[in-house]
Amino acid sequence: MIITVTSYKGGVGKTTTAVHLAAYLQAMAPTLLLDGDQTKNATAWSQRGPGFPFRVASIDQAAKLARNFSHIVIDTGQRPSLDDLRAAAEGCDLLIIPAVPASLDTDGLGQTIRALQEIGTTAYRVLLTKVPPPPEKEGAELRALLTEQGIPILRAEIPRLKAFEKAAATGQIVKEADDRNAGRAWDAYAAAGKEIA
């Protein structure tokens, strides 16, 4: 399976999503994470600590390495051109679009979805990320809006938790982070992985 994580908006959890979906898929079969972001955040994350249970490589190494892996997760940069988005959609089995339930982030989600509709792909799912806890209603409101508009959205959602920041800072997958919410954070991505795989 080839999964590409993309969005027109930065700061929505693309790299966090790519890293944790790769970790989930690695438990089933060998998985490669291709770092296609110019900032190389996934690569830097993997080098800060003991390393990930899966391979991280530059997108430039894809042709050579891909044949050795059952699953590939591609982390992309923000603001892809329409041609880049079309190529990404044609080159994977599923696009995952992380979306934060906040006004500016939702504007970026709208731009991404309009672009996907323009290129005519339906092989994508929105994943709500950084969802605030109750009683805040932004997550439920965005889910209702997307559902009403017929936008495909994963049932799983990723809560806004400091555990993700701790994991990134120490070069770990979130389930290994020293944080009381590490298990909850990992379970959210595992739920998303089960829907996707």
C-alpha cells in the first residue's frame, strides 16, 4: 500500500501523521517512509533519538528502495502545485489530508479539497488532527460540516496532546514518549491505521 500525506496548509500534522501511520503499518509488514518535505522534518525526527522501527529515506531514493517494502508512506511539503497534487494522487493508493479544526487551517483544507476535486480524484480521506478536548466543539463541528458536504473523512481523530511534541523532541514514536497520554495518542493513530489498511 502507498499512502501520501498532503495538505495545502502547513502545521496540520502531516509529518506526525506520516510517522505514525508508517509505525502502524510496520507492525504488519516492512514499511518505508519517504521524506518529500523540503524541511526534512521526518528525517530530523528519526535522527534525534534511537531511530524508528521503519526506514526513513529521501523521496529521491524511492525508485531504488521501494521494491524492498510492502508499504510506503510519503510525507510531502506544504502548498503543492496542482500538477504535484495530481502526480501524488496518481502515484499512491490513498491520500490522507490532515485537518486541524480551526478557521485558518480549515481554509487550507478547503483549498486542498477543491484542488482534489479539480483533478478528479476520490482516493482521499480527511483525518482530523489536533482536535481539542470537550467542551470545545470545533472538532465535532468540522466533522459535521465535512460529512454534510460528502467529503470522505476517517472516523478516527487525533487529539491535541503534548505527547506528540515530546515524541518529536526525543526522536520517538509517541507510544514510547514519557507522557501520561502517550498511549491515548498512539491509540488514535492506530485507529486511523486500522481504517486505512
